Amino acid sequence: MSKLTSQITVLSNGYVRKGGKQNRKQQQKRMLAFGIFCSSQGATCMGQVGAKHVIRYWKSESMLDKSDATRLQHYYALKSLWGLAGKDGGPPKPFSSAALAEAQKSREQDESIRVRKSSS
């Protein structure tokens, strides 16, 4: 377990003990999944985690396969983690699958235009 995931576990232990137990445990798992992702990106503590990590998380392969509702649940977990860590503001909201598909389509069109221009 990395230092970051240990910090997330310590921060979320009190959160898991109160309220709806099953949901809170599920939220803690989502927080830890985000912590593992951030550790793989080079973050070693919560102080190093920011909006750019969250945006990369939303764009990661593991999140692209998930439905909009599931990504929203991950957002709620990250929002809780932000509060537990005492960070200002909140994490960026997830992109909808329609917005991601449109962005991918736009990138592919731009790439095909660049290829045509370079070959001319």
C-alpha cells in the first residue's frame, strides 16, 4: 500500500463508520481506486493531488468504459475525499459519454485533415 492510499484510508475511516455502511464502503473503494491511479501518476500524498489528476482519471481507460451514472458516483466519492482532505473547492465533474465521444470524433477528424495536408 502506497503512502497516498494509506492517507486515503486514514482520512476515510471515520467517514465509513457513520451513515449508510454499504454505500460508504463502496465510496471508500472508489476513493482508493483513485488513490491507486494517482500513485501510478507519481503522486505520493494528498497534497500533490489536484484537478489535473482528476481530469486524467476521467479520461483513463478504466473510466471510459463506465456509464455516466457510475462516473457520477465516482465523482461523489472524490467530492467527499476532497472535503475529508480539507482541499478548497471540489474536484472537476466527469465528462458525459456523449461529450467524450464528440471529443474523440473531433480529434479523429483533425488528425485526418492533418494527414491530408501533410501528404499534399
